[in-house]
Amino acid sequence: MIPPSAFFAVAVVLFVLGVLAFFVKKDLLTQFMSVEVMLNAGNLAFLALAKSLGKAEGQVIVLFVITVAAAEAVIGLAIIVLVFRQRKTIQTDELKDLKG
Amino acid sequence: MAWTVFFILSFLCIGSVAAMILSRNQAHNALFLVLSFSSLGGLFGLLDAPFAAAVQVLVYAGAIMVLFLFAIMMFNLRGELPVRVKKARLALTAGLGMFLLAELFLAGRKLVLGGAGVAPAAGGDTARLGHFLFSDYLYAFEITSLLILAALVGALALAGRKEGA
């Protein structure tokens, strides 16, 4: 039997990779994808905890997280499409009008 | 056995996210993420959460990532691929399609002929999940449906707007 801590380790690595990708990447779409990676790492941690505590509530939370992620993806992509339409770019280096 | 599956799945999952960081092509990034989320679905299955695994593959790897791919295709309009690459890809696609067809055929045959088909998942777990959703978490569930409606209207209001309007 695989101990939940092993899944926890995978979740931690996944989350850190997501954070890394968010800061390393320079285009809005890939940064948005790395947010999804972080959400998934959270899901994995929830399920590992649900398993180790023997409770089904963790799985319910995962369902909610996936639903919220779907809603967030729709809105986020709509915003990115809007930014691309107005500025003709989604590279974050070129979107710096708010810089003081 | 379980450890082997665990290592393969977690290697795929972490490796494809690492590949996403290294790759520069957005479409490749999205496909890497599909691979990552699918193997994550397998990990969910290892954690005795078959329903979450199915939702992960269907909603995340399926719906959300396809949405990303659609968005990517709106952004980078690169030139046509060279013909040779196109042919190689066509062959690869055809091969994979045949493989999938054979796989589905085998699975369907087992199901129709009875025998040792896919064992029905232990229904107790999913039933318990549904019970939780409609009793303890009823308010959260209803609020989620409102959230999805709001997201739908918001996306239409944002992206459906004409330029300059």
C-alpha cells in the first residue's frame, strides 16, 4: 500500500513547479496554465488527506475546486482574448502600462 | 505493482509539467498539461477516488484544456507546416486512431459478450459522495451552480463584445 505521504510529496513538487512556471514564463496563457497546475496540486493534497483520514469530504472539496477552476478558466481566457484583441500581444513583458 | 503504477504516473505528471516550463510553444504546453492532468487522474484513482479521477480526466484534461487549445488557436496564426511533416503527422495520427479503435473494440466486445469485462466500481463511494453533495454541502453546491452561471454571462459579456464598442 502506498502511504499518503508519497502522494503528498508529489503534490508539493507539482505545486512548486506551478509557482516556478508562473514566474518563469512570459506569456499570459502559460502563466494561466501554471495556475491550473497549482490547483491540481491542491486537489491531490486534498485527496491524499481524505484517504489518510478516511473521510469522503476531501473528495467533495475536490469536486468544488474543479468546478471553480472551470469557471475561472472561462473568465480568464475571455480576459486574455480581450487583451490580445486590444494590444495584439499576450507577452507580459510588453503589457506594462500600469508600471509606475 | 501499485508502487510501479504510482512511480510511472507521478513521473509522467511531474515530467510533463517540467517539459511545459522548458517548452516555448504554447500549443505544446497545453498538450503537456493534458498529459499531466490525465496521469494525475490516474493518481486520483490510486487514492480510491474513482469519481474524482473520472471528473479529472473528463473535465480537466478534456473540457478545460480544449478551451485552452481553442484560445491558443485564436492567438498564434503561424504559417502552414511543410508537407513532409504533415504526412508524418498524418501517419502518426492514423496509427494512434487505429490503436484507440482497437482498444475500444476490445473493451466493447468484453462488455457485450459478458465475461470478465470492466468491473463495476464500488458504488458505495460515489453514492456517499452524492449524499454529501446534497445534504451537508447543499448550499455550496447551489452556490457553485450560480457561480457557473455568472462565469457564463461574464465570459459572454467580456469576449462577445464588438471591437470599439
